[in-house]
Amino acid sequence: MKFLGFVATFLVLFALSVVFLAAVDALPEPVGGNAPQEQAETRAFTVYSDAPLPQGGELPNRIVAKSIGMDVTVLNTESAEIAALDADLLKGAVRYPTSGLLGVDGTVLLLGHSSYLPIVRNQNYKAFNNIQKLKEGDMVSVYSAGREYRYTVEGVRLANADEDTVALRSNGQYLSLVTCNTFAAKTARYVVSARFDSVTLH
């Protein structure tokens, strides 16, 4: 009986520990890069644009925000399928395939993971860490093969991914960054909006 009591106590304490660690987002990273909780980040939002597919612009390959220490490779996924987006998010930020291009009117929409777990083997799970710390007026640079496009942050908001729509403005050049704020809160997303400022060769 003492042994059964010990086992019951151990199981209760273990369960409470797991619940506590999940609540403070301190559970270790799952083995393998395609865990369901990580794949869910790109699923639950709608992209809306009244503009035709972009023509004549440049594809992004890197994004830098010095004020938050962000410097991330950008991939240009050809498919909007969840599996394709999830696969490329393991390698960096991803340009949503039907969003705008650099240098032409429209909104360049970039998606990226964020994680505040203490140990993350794939650093791309932290690609968009701290974008919520961007402030109005901060500069974000998006690079193509030969140019640096600078955008000025207009605002940052926390959106519910189950209900929210990401609108792609077409009456000018814009940048939107979208991420999940934590693995534990799959429905909460930070959305950064920025307006084109200038372009230089690099």
C-alpha cells in the first residue's frame, strides 16, 4: 500500500510539474522539426488582397532589424500549402507566395517562427523573436540580390489567428511581418506593419 501511495503521489507531482512548465513556456523542444504544435503556426489566418499577383519586382532574401538584433534569411516558397510553408519556416522567414514583391506597389508579407524556450536546437524557431518590441519609426531592411529596401515601422499589434485577417495593402509599398508569439499560445500572433522608406544598392 505504501508503494502504491508513493506511485500515486509521484504521478500527481509529475503532472503538476508538466502543467506548470507548459504554463511558463519552459517545456523542452520536441525531438524532430515537424511537431504538430510547431506546424500550427501558419494555419489559422487568412490573407486578403484586392491587388493582382505582383509583377516586375524583386524577391527578398534577407531581413534585418538592428533595433532588435534580427538578421534572418528569407525563403520564397512557391506554394501556399501548409506543408510547404512549414518546411521552409524551418530554414528561416518565408515570403507568403501571393504577397507583394520588393520595389513595386503591394505588401510584402513575411512569416516567421518565434520561440522563447530555453533550449532550441533549430535557431529558425527564433527567427522573429522580439518583433513585438519594434516601435513606430524603427527601421527594417529587406534585401534582394542587389538592393536594400528600407521600411519604417508604423505599428505592432497582437492579433488572434483564429479570427484575424492579414490585409495586403496595394496602394503603395508596404511590409508586414507575422508570427506566433509563443508555442504555447498558438492563436496569438504579432503583426508588424511598415511603410516603404527608401532603397539603395548594396
